Amino acid sequence: MKRLKALFHPIFVFVVVQVAWIGLMAVWIYWY
């Protein structure tokens, strides 16, 4: 279980960063 979590963690972080970046760009485009 710990090994699976260690493998999954970088993928989860990457997905969160991508979603945050897309959200930021959407807000930027919406405002301007």
C-alpha cells in the first residue's frame, strides 16, 4: 500500500498542478 501511494503521489501532484494552471489561464482569459 505504501509503495502504491509513493508511485501514485507524483502523478497526483502533476494532475493538481495541471488543473490549477488551466484554471488560472481560464480566469486570465475571462478577465481580459
